[in-house]
Amino acid sequence: MNSRESTTPSRGQTIARARAVRAEHARAAAIYANRVEQARALARCRDVAQWTDEYRRSAARCRLIGEMIRSEREAA
């Protein structure tokens, strides 16, 4: 085994890392959704727009990473 092979992550490690990253984005999306609701309750339109954009970005990343995880599992 050469050094390159020993440093290349296994499929299982790759999927585990992707799940961890997806969980981080899911937590961020939940926080941003909460901030949207707080800003909406205070009628702070600019803040609503900002946190909605952040929420959408995190949610989109979650979906994309989820698709990558599913494709990796199916390829196994």
C-alpha cells in the first residue's frame, strides 16, 4: 500500500463526513428559520429578507449534500 492509498478516505468515511456537514447546515437552517420568524414578528423586513436568504442557502446545501449521500450509498 502506498502513502496515497492510506490517506484516501474510504466510501464510509466520505459518507460519514458528508452527513456531518449536512447536519451542520440543517442546524444553521433551523437557526435561520427561527431568526426569520423573530424578525417577522418584529416587522423588520430587511432582517426577514436577510435571514430568509441564509435559510434558503443552508436548506439548498442540505438537499444537495443529501443527494450526494444517496448517490454514494447507491453506488456501494
